[in-house]
Amino acid sequence: MTSPGDAAPVKPPPSFSPGVARVASTSPSRYPGEQEQPQSLDADLTETPTATSPGPLSSTIADLPLRPGSTHSRSGRSSTPQLARSSVGSPLDGRFDGSEDIRSLIIRSFSPTIAVHASEDTDDLVRNKGFKGGFWELIRPFGETVPGKVVIRDSIGSSRAWEDYGVRFVDFKGIGRAPTGRESGSLAQMEEVLSKHLESSEGLLGASVRTRDVLGYPATTPLCKLFLQQLLCSAPAAPHETFGHPVANVIAISSRNPAPLETLRQLYADTTTGDKHPPEWVNQEYLRYYVLVHDEERDDITESTKLYDQMKRHFGLHCHLLRLRSSQCVVTDDDSMQVPQCEWLSPSEHLSGAGEAGKELVVQSVIPFMENKVAVWNDQVASRRRGISGRFMSMSRRWAGFGSSSRSSIAGSSGGNSGNYDATQHFYGPDSPEAVLRKMADFAFMLRDWKLSTSTYEMIRADFGNDKAWKYHAGAHEMCAVSTLLNPLATSAKIKLDGVDQMFETACYSYLTRCSDAPHALRCLSLAVELLKSRGGSATESAAKWAMRVMDFGLVGSVGQILYTERVAACYACKTPAGAAKWGGRRRKAGMWSILAADQWLKAGKPTLASACLEEAERLYADVLSADGVFPMPEMQSFIDNLRHAVRVEYLEARGFDARDEPAAAENVGTEETSEKLDKRNHRRSLIGLPMQLDAGTLNMTQGPRDTEVPPSDDFERA
Amino acid sequence: MHKIFQIFQVYTYVLIYPWTLLAKSSPLITHVISQTPANSPDGLSLHTSTLINRDRPKMSYYFTILSPSDTPLFNIAFGTSKGGGDGIARFRFPETAQYMNQFIIHSSLDILEEAQWTNGSMYLKHIDTYPPAAAYITAFLTPSGARFLLLHQPPHLPSSTGSSGLGASSLLGSAGSTTRASSSSIAANPTSPQTEEAVRQFMNEVYENYVKTAMSPFYKQGMEIKSPVFRTRVTAAGKKWL
């Protein structure tokens, strides 16, 4: 990607470049990666091509672009935390550390799905404006983050505003159409994307790969984030969970359409009947939202307004008039905005109102619709189950079997074999109480009412087990644990953590052993790792345990293995010593896993990443080793010395240095004293360098004769 | 407190030492490891052991004494001698075991530092596990601050090496299948009460010998223990209990 001449042998890492401060200060948004500021482009120019590099998965995962990770790590948490902190004046800044970031990523990955169904003429119109994928592709970026605050009321009536709410637009024709054979291959595809990303950005990643939290914990590497993002959005719509099912359907026509109302009817009919309609396990009760796309250049606005009024009369309030303009406009125009993330398509493309349309759709239609549905289902289905008669009925059915299979009765459906589960096709009918409850729980989850979703998942998970609907069973356990962990009010309680562990265990077993569904199992375990890690305290140990379990099960490929090795290290590093006695930390464990990760990166031919891990390990070990930084155990010491040397050699070779220039320890390995002396000195140097000196003098390797004397690796070790 | 205890021990052992030596030396000397050729190719030794008994899992052990400043004073690797074991360590990943064992032991010090404040006794039982290699760590504290750490590793079972990947976890698999393999062999399951008890016996015996060695006028606190007698006795203790 970057030609050798382009990449100066050892240039100061981008995180030190003057662009950082500016990027940090110009992106007050909580997720700078989501809204790509044009101003930051110059800093990112080198990276832009990587965003176009995703492999075959790009069609499904492109709604979470590759870029945020690295951009974010630079802008939000550069290696100069103080600087970034003072310049980002957002009140949310205090929560802007790695774990909150990952939590938000997870939460946003479970956002409502909105299907987009556009007429031919609309797609044509939009294609003319440079979006090859049609209307869906145009509107997709605007769902990522709804601008401004979104207020959601939970089941007990209290409201909460969210800044990072988003929805996911999907193509209507794609729902449930994902070939089932893809499931086995999706993990392999993910691995492919990862390694591609690695290759393409080897030089860049190396410098910016390891940034730190404000507190000095190892932050999530961009690669880990990328992995998680892909994992979370690679799951196709499935019967057993409704996150991929449409909550609403956007039906779009354009002003060019000769018979607009007829077309709308036809499009509506497509959603219920015909060969395009979603699979039968999708609940048909979703919101329809009608959009009229007006072309500012070719059509008359008065005509469109008239048509729009007519639409409103026919279809009610869930309508929107979207005015598109493709002429060049000035960036400072208030009513225009650049299409996020799509600048490489056609930079001149501007459109007004699409962001507004997205917000209006979400705030005024989708969220009220979901709130309403949750309330209704809670009232009609869930409360009956919760009530005393419901419990009695379910018990009687389970024990005696005399409850008579009354399908109409909601209570009667729980015990024994309810008969609602279609064991041959492996799904519940969308109207069965189980499916409705699951949908309600998912809605509550997407509305971030985790208390309600936890209790609902808890209520239904046993039913799925009774019906031997194992995927549903696994899914309910998984989401129950996840929403328990996400619920900010459910703090403390070690007993609870045990319960959560148990739920993950069950979910994992059901996914993996009973259903052989590796992608879902991997997702489940990854969620467990990240959420438990973000809990901190003793939960981090379970997090590490689950991460090891992922590796043990062989759910990930070779790159994934290394990533999870890093994850284990990060989990252990999160556990900080408490109290004056300074015990309870896991520094040695974290250091060991970092060393292992470095070793694996080296074997994978990525010396830059290996050196980052190595440096991380040194930082972690610094607390537990004596002042001279020598390991007490001789074999550990020699292993680390060898590793360090090998990393240095490979790194320099990759950079075009002749490795023999270096005063290497390789020739001196035989002579015990010499190598030891060298190593000790290097180690001490890097320990001294730990407080992240930023003086450019020591960093700038290109300044003449020094780099023949100083082993250049000192530079990247500190970077 | 510790000091007083130690001094007390000094006197007792100085008084008792010659007699114990006399009493114990004769059987100990005969307890040299059964010398199968240690450098023989792996296939050969595996062959002989499979001949002796087919499906008995063989534990491998790595025992370390660490000084209060984490310096290793003594290392020994050995295998089980129960159930026809030949007393030779066969770690799962022989090419990395050399340093990995030390890494694992070193990393378990995190847990040890925590456990020593919450557990009143000297024998801390099983404190830590390293799942990727199925290595279990058991610890023992001495009053002088030296730590005994025993790493035990059940062998890689052929059934779980099939690496079906799904379901057959090497960790879960080993725990599950070793129990059925032989309940008579104490070291089959690293966390079972029998194993804990056997390790306790082993630790106590080593401790006794350690104190005697530390009493030696030629030994200074913090020095590496080079005494061949001590090594022989640790080997013997391993043979006897593990």
C-alpha cells in the first residue's frame, strides 16, 4: 500500500504528529469515527484507502466502516492524554475510556433494523447521483448515529436521553435471504478481512496501534475493535433472535414516478406477499414509513408537495419528503451535509435533509412505535405470564400434563412441549407467545431498557429449554447475561456474576454443542469477554477465562488467536491492585500474555505489532520486577531477550535497515557477559522511558549519526 | 513472630538432624530415579510406557522454590511414579515447556500474593490454573518467606487431540476424562481432594528437608540450593507421594 520510499524508515508515529491535537479538538462528538470531519481528512489521507479494502464481507459489514478504530484512537486517546482531555470539552469525556467505548459499540451493534424498500425509479434517481447501491446506500450512513439526543421512555415511564443512538438500515430484499451456508464461512471471511487489513496497514498500525487509556491501562487496539465490529454485525437475520428483523420498513418512491400511489401500494404489497417478502419467521407487524424523494434539479417542488400531502392523507403521519440535490454546494451551507463515510465515491455529492429524515424517522416514528409495542406486549403477554394464574397454569402443565393443550391460552404454552415450536423447521411462529416475548425482550433491549429485557429473557429462557428449541435457548441465555451486564443499576453482587457466568456457559454450550453454531458462540463469548472486562474487579478474571475459552474452542483463526491472546492480557491488566498492600493485581499474568502475543505476532511476521506487545509487557512487568528490570528466572529472561532481539531484527529488516548494522546481541550470544550487559542496559533504558517522554529529540531517528549507535528499536519500543 | 518460630525450629532441627539423617539415609539412597535413558528419542520412551500400561494418564510436575524476592532457589521437573509411571516429566508442549513453566509459575505469584493473606495455613492448595496448557499450580508458604510452587500438568489425551475444535475443550476434556481414567491414581485429577492431600504430604516432606538444608552452615539465605542430597530427597518425596 505505502511504497517503501513513501514510508520513511523510522518516522515519528502519527500519534505524535501535530495533527492530533487538532483532530481531537475538532471532534467533540463522542464517536469521532462515525462522523468523519472533512477537516481531519488530511491527517487521515494515508489511511483512506484502507477503508475501501474490506473483502467479501463488505457488503454486510460496511455499515460499520473500518476506519473508526484507528481514527478514534488518535483523536480521543492519543498518547498524550492530558492534551486530548483538556481539548475535548465534552462532559462525556470522563466516560470516554476504552471500556465505555466498547460498551457503546456493543450497545449500538444491537440497534433496531430498518428495512429499506425503494421503487425502481428512486433507485435510479439515487444512482444518478453517485450511489451505486441505490436509495439504501444513500440513507445508510445517516442511520449510524442519529444527530442530537434521542429520548427514550422505559417501561416504568422514566425517560433517558441517549447521544449515541442509531439504527441500522438494511436492504429489504436482503432480509433473511443470506444463504445459510454462509454461516460456516463467515468466520473464515472475517479472518480474511483481518489479515487483509493487517497487510494493508502494517506500517500505519505499528505506530498507532497501542494507545493508552487515561488511566494508563492498555487500550483496545484498533484491530480488536475491528474484529469485534465485524463479529457483531456479521450475523444475518435468524429466527431465534429478532435484532435482524425489521422494526420498520421504509418505502420510498421518487418524484419521477408516474403513478406514485399505485407504486406505493405495490411496494407495500411486496412486504407482505410475493417472492420478496421476508421469511415467515419474521413478525409482520412492523412499522411502514413512506418516503417521497424529491429531485431538486428536475422536478417541481410544488408538484411534490401536493403529492406529499396526498400521501399523508392516505398513509397517515409516517411520511417524509426528502429533497435531494446533487449540485455542488458550499460546505458551510446549513442545510447541506456531506455524506458521511462515502467521500471516496464522489466528493461533490451533497444532499440536504437526509440526516433530518433519519432523525425524524427514528425519533418520531420508530421509537414511539417500539415503546408502544413493548408496552402492549408487556401488558398483554408478559404480565399474564408473570401473574399468579400464569404460573399455576404453567406448573400444572409441566407436571401433570392435564392442562390440555390450549393454544389460545398464553399461560398454557410454557410447560412441557408447547407445540408452538416447529421442530422440523426450527422456529416458532411469529405470533406464538414465545416469539412475541422474545421480540418484546429484544425491543426492550434495543430501547436500552435492560431491566425489562433481563426479566423477560429470564422468563422465557426455561420455556425454550423445555421445547428443546436450543438456538432460542442459547440466545435467551446469552442476551439475558448481556443485558444483566449492561444494566447500570445492577451493580455489585458476586452472586450475580456467578449467575452471569452460568448463563454464558449454558448459551455457549447450546450454541456450540447442540447447534454447532460457531459464529454465534463466538459472538456470545466475545460479548462476555468485553462486558465482563468493562465491569472491572473480579469480573475481569472471568473475562480472561472466557477469552481463553474462545482460543481453546478454536473458534478463531490464526490472527484471531493472537487478538484473543492480547485480549487476555488486557483483561488481566485491567485488574489493578487495590488497597495499600498492593495485592490483587494481575500484572504478571498480563505481562506473560503480552509476551505470548508478541511471540505470536513475530511468528506471524508482524514485527511492528510484536514490538508494541513487547513494550506493553515491559510496562506491565515494571511493577513487579526489581529495579534493574531483570527477571528472576533465568529461562524467562533468556526467552524474552531472544524475543526482543528477534523482534528488533525483523523490524529493522522490514524497514529496510541492514540488521547487521545494529550492535546485535546475536553474535555475542555465546559470550555470556556481553549479551547480558547489553540487555540489561536496554531494558533499563526502556524502563526509564516509560513515562512516555515526548521530546522529539529522542524520538527523531533520522537525525544523523546517532542512529548508528543507538539501537533504533529503542524508539519504537517507546512509541 | 516468624523469627521466634524459626529460631525454635533451628534448635529442634539442630538437635534432631543427625538422627534423622541416620534413620532415613539408608532408604533414601536407594530411591534414585529409575534410570530409563533420558535422552532416548521420544518415540522409544513412549513405546515402553505404553507397554507398561495403556491408558493411565501420567502427570508431569515442575517444582520450584522461590525466595522472597522471587528468585528461584531450586527447580526440578519430574513425572509421576504412580501407576507405573517412570518418573520422567512429559509436558504437553515439550519445546516450550522450559520457559513456559517458569512463566506460568511466575504469573501465579499474582494469585499467591493474594491468597497468602486470605488463607491462614501454610499449604495454600490449588491456587491457579493456566488453561491453555492445563497447568495447575499448588503453593506452600514457609515462615521464612520462601514459596514452594508445584506445577502439575495432566498429559494431553489422545481423545482431545483430535481437535474437533467444537465442544471438545482440552481443559474440560482433560478434567472430565481423567476422572474416569483412573480414580485410584491420586494425581489423575489435579483438583481432587486426594491430590490436594498427596501434594500436602509432598510439600511437608520437602519443607522438612528444606529446613534442614537451610540449617546447613554452608548455606546462606537466598542462595540457590545446590545440595545433591536435597535434590535426591525431593525426588524421593515426589516418588513417594505424587
